Amino acid sequence: GAGVSQSPSNKVTEKGKDVELRCDPISGHTALYWYRQSLGQGLEFLIYFQGNSAPDKSGLPSDRFSAERTGGSVSTLTIQRTQQEDSAVYLCASSLEGSAWRRTTDTQYFGPGTRLTVL
Amino acid sequence: KQEVTQIPAALSVPEGENLVLNCSFTDSAIYNLQWFRQDPGKGLTSLLLIQSSQREQTSGRLNASLDKSSGRSTLYIAASQPGDSATYLCAVRGDSNYQLIWGAGTKLIIKP
């Protein structure tokens, strides 16, 4: 079956512009995660969705970052007024949920990422 | 605050050798630990997931162990091949949240 897909694969934008990054999870996966991988900083968690709600937004670095998920499927990560420090690879992952409200016992499957470059 | 450390940062060995990658974490209250590989320019591929109640998991030539009380996990790769060359990352999931906390990775090069 299809894996996690992300678009665009690469995005170059000018400082101050808004960008939208899209993630299509594996069909049937109720949990969706966004991570960011920056040079020299490794991977960091951004936000977690269970269905359309986001119980954990603690990793979003500033109020310029927001994310939504509709229909329990596609998610969009929006960065407003981009800054050069936002340049990174943004990774999306999905997994099955093992219970109604917390935790997954299952593996997180990752998409190929979107490489964002802010000039 | 959970911190994950991977040693060594880089490793280069001849093909055919058995090798061990190390991962340590500071907070033993984990739900699970995952090992991933990342190939250049590509996403992450999950290799093994160990639940906190488990001691080890095996998949083919890979074996991952977990000692939660000491905050350590090892990834053992048997009979290494050039195709094993990649960056290997470990990540732990806390007992009370959904986040994966990541190590910085070990860059592995297997020389033919």
C-alpha cells in the first residue's frame, strides 16, 4: 500500500513569506506527527494529531507555526512570515492508535520530508 | 527532561564485521524505544521498536536490546554489508506523552 507522502519535496521561499507543507498519512492511521530536522540540531518534535485534534502542540517553536488536520487524514503545516532559521527538513509520520485517547503501540512511519529553504 | 545520546557519532568498518551501536537516555520512564535508519536525502525507515516491557527485538541481521533501568539500548548488526551504510537514529517515547525524543545519530560506513 501507499506510504506517507509529503508535498512539496522542496520549497524555496523568501524571508517573510508564508508557506504551507502538506502530509498525506497512510490510510487508516489515526495518529499523525510533524517533526523538523535542522542541520546541527537533529530531529525535534513539533505537533501530534489524534484524528483532527492536536493533544500535543508543545513542540511548535513560535506562534508563526500552525497545523491542522481535516477528515482525519491530510495535514497541513503552515509557517507564517518565514525566517531563515525556519530552514530545515520537515518530516511527517503516521501510526495506528492502540487506544482511544493516548499512546500508540505501533511504529511511526515517515514520509520523505519537505526541504524548506528560506532565503 | 529526557535526553538521548548516541555513541559513536560515526563508525567505519570493513564489510562482514559485526558491530554495536549505542543509545542512552536519561529518564527511564519510557513507553518504547525505536531504532531508525536514514539514508542521505531520504526519510526515516523504522528498523525495530522495543516496548518498555521488552528486553530485545530481532529482525533479520538486526537485534536491538533495551535495559530500561540503566537507560541503555544497543543495536547489533551482524555480518555488516555496504548496503547497511546509513545514519542510525534511536528515539524514545516518554511514558506520559506522545513525542519521540531523538538521539543525534550514528553515521555508519561499511567499506567493501
